Amino acid sequence: MTYGDYLKIPELLSLQRPLSEGREHDETLFIVIHQVYELWFKQQIHEAVFLQRMLEAGDDPTSLATLKRMLTILKTMVGQIDVLETMSPVSFLSFRSLLSNASGFQSCQFREFEFILGNRRAAAIERYPEGSAERASLVKRMGEITLWQSFLKRLQRDGHPVPEALVSQPLRALPESNEIVQKVLLDIYHNHPHTRMLCELMVDLDEGIQEWRYRHVKMVERTIGARMGTGGSPGAAYLRATLFTPLFEDLWSIRDRI
């Protein structure tokens, strides 16, 4: 077994195939960055599912360590935008037409990661053809409880009076704010410092996702301006609409009452 054998290096390096056949220098960078993003999405899904299991099992040390890893990966994902922004609008537009209908809007893995975090929209599933692997993945995630619900189960396990109705059925959209949960969280922040640490890392995760969205929007704006995205997606206009929407509303709503 060699390094190249274990990591499948020849196969990996064969996957960067610019359609411009080398005439446009920056197309290789564009492909590499987006392939790396898909690998990070795969890892974030892997970590998030593991985190749910650890939360529900009450394994706080592993839950905390997993959240910290996810946050570190998020920082790397944000940092990659700096690399992508070294490509000028002129460079991108030189090969953009070759993408045809391909668009980051179609990334199933990012949708799947969103679904696990709780940002679910049935309309997102409809964008993938019946019988496709992508559609099946999203339908599966829609039928499972979210990370937020696993977190609430962890609080239940610790004896906090979280209503069973909030965790018994998978959510199909972002949860509405809940006054009972907020009272539980306020008690935790004042009287349970160990669990408060877990809450703050959940806030860090939410904030990290919002930061990634913001940097992504600004990168798109500086590259294509107000143009439509490839594949007919709304481009920056759609991305702006996703900004500043928290995943874990109750953890933010209590800030002025702590």
C-alpha cells in the first residue's frame, strides 16, 4: 500500500477536466475550488450526523469536540473564498458560458447539509429529478430529525422540560421560536455552565454558516454583479435573500434577557 494507492491520487487528479482545454488559465482553479467544497460538504455531513448521535447519547465531550471540528472546517471553507476571489471577473467570464446549465445552486450535498441543520424547504427537493440519487438523499434527510432537535433531546436527557412535541416528529422547515425552550435556555445560561458551553458552540456554528453565506454572496457580486446565475438561478439576488436567517432562533432570541 502506498500513499497514492490509499488516497487514490491518480484517480483524484484525473477529475479536473477544463472544458476550455487549457485556453483559459483560471478554469482549473474554479474546478479545484468547487471540488474541494464538495469534499468539505461531505465531511460536514459526516460530522453533523455523528454530532446528532453524540448529543442524543449525552456524550458531551465528543459533542463539544465535534462542534469545534465543524467550526474549524467552516473557517477553512470561508478562507477558500479568498482564493477564489483571486480570479478576476474577466477571467471567469472567459469560460463561464462553458458551464451551460451547471450551477452551484444544484449542489445536493450543500442542500443535504442544510437539511440536517434544519434549513428545510420541500421546494429544494423538487429541483432534482424523480428517481435520482440526489432526490433520494434529500427525501431521506427530510424524514429525519434535525440537529436542533437532537440538541433539544440532549437537554431533555439532562432533565430540562423541553416539550416532547418539539422532538417527536422531523421538522420540515426552520423551527419557530418557542417561549418554553427559551425559558429552558435562560435557566441553562444562569445555572448550568457546562451545558451553556454547548449552547455557545451551537451559536458559533449558526454564526459560522451565516458568515459563509455572506462571503459567498459578496464573492458572487464582485464576480458577476447582478447577472443571472448559471443554469438560470437568480444569482446574487437569491443568495442575498438567505442572509441573516438564523438556524437556531431561540439561542439568539434570549440574548437581551440573559
